[in-house]
Amino acid sequence: MADPLDIVWSRPLPENASPSTVTVSQDAAGRWFVSLLCDDRIEQTPAVHAAIGIDAGLNSLLTLSTGEKVVNPKYERADRQALARAQRAMARKERGSANRAKARLKVARIHARITDRRRDLLHKLTTRLVRENQTIVIEDLTVRNMVTNHSLARAISDAAWRQLRTMLEYKAEWHGRNLVVVDRWFPSSKLCSTCGALAERMPLSVRSWMCRCGTTHDRDVNAARNILAEGLSVTACGGGVRPQRESSRSGQPTVKQENPRATKGIPVLQGGEDVKSATTQQ
């Protein structure tokens, strides 16, 4: 075909850069992609003095220590009925037939629509957090263990906490930010961010509570503030750091992937009691 291809560029090519590799691929939804490998230098954003703690959840995708709550759009749930109809229609088609191939393509396009919208939201959200804050403190959530809870597995997968953390890790490295990871057993929800008192019990149904010091807390905002305080205390005073898991991008420990301007490794705090499980993330 002599006519030029109708290409939608995701971003402009770097100036004076010629691609060293061009990869053409097709996804399950039938879409074609052309990936160009170029030598580019990422311009770091100016250093700032702000720090933020992040509590991940299901009702609110993220709750920030500033009190802001990021709504969870629940893309998979929004398209669940359309996906189920498309899957039932595909199941009725004869295996190996052209009609089944068309039905499979419809299912793949719905999955692609869910994935694309989720990725777009996470990119915009993580870019904003990295640009606005010098230090970002998150929890070390074990998503692999959480999805074994069958009543919450679908919602946890839809929230994509693992993908969120991955984006924060490499964007923090790009822009010289500090990413601190608090140990999963830190009792962020049960600890009063005002006086430091630890509540004996904090059932999942309790979304707001009053400490004996008289402060009324929103459960998620209080947790985000405690996460921030714990992260800052370690970066300022030092603390227990356990060996890092390998980075999914490089196969090397995360500590070796940090930018020299960032912290030396991602500290993971120790201590606390077992209060973070799959059922505490709603």
C-alpha cells in the first residue's frame, strides 16, 4: 500500500533523535502499535518542599494526608455487564468459526477499554503526585496475598495498586523525588494522628472514630497522616530497613534503581501489628 498510515502519535519524538529500534505489534483487540526506541533525556522538575502520605483503598482509590480523596472510578465494574454479555455471546459461537473470532474481538476490545482508562488515570495521578511533592510515602501492600480473598479480589485488581506503585517508583526516580514505603504492619488506621494513642479495635465498618483525646478522625485521612509521619520520621532519624524485593523492570533490588538525588533505596519501616489485610482496604 503506497498511502501513508493513519497514525495517532502518543507523544512527539525527541528533537534530533533517530529511532534505533522500531517494533510493530498488535494487541488482542486488533489494534496495531509502532514503538520507537530513542535516546532521550528526561527533564527533571524543580525540587519542592512538600511531602505527602497516601492511603490506598477501594471506596476511595487514594486518600491523601492533605485530606483529599481520589474517587475510585471502578472501570471494571462499570463495564462488567457489557463484558458479561460479550463473553456469553462468544461462548455460544462454534469454536474455530469466524463468528467466534469476531465475538472474541469484542470481548478483547472491552478489556482494552477498561485497561486503557485505568492506565490513563494512574498516569495522570502519579505524575501529579510526583510533580507536586518531594517526598511521597506509601504502604507496602501485598496485593498478591490480598487477591486470595475472593470477595474482594475483583475490586482489588480493578484498583491496580501494584501498577500505581510501579509508576510512582520510576517517576520518582526520573524526577529526583523520595519514595518511602511504610511496612504493611504499621497500624496506620488505629493510631491517633493527634496524640499517638492506639485504639484497641478498628472494625472495617468504622469509617470515622473519636480518640480519647477528643479528636474525631476520618479513618482514611487519619491513616494517610500517620503514614506520612512515619515515613518522615525514618527519613529524618533513620529506622529499620529490610532487604528490598527485586524491581519488576530491571530484575535488580529497588535500592539500586534510585536516583542519586533521591533517598538511598526505598526504606521499608518495621513494627506495628497485623491490621492490614485484604478486608481493611475498603
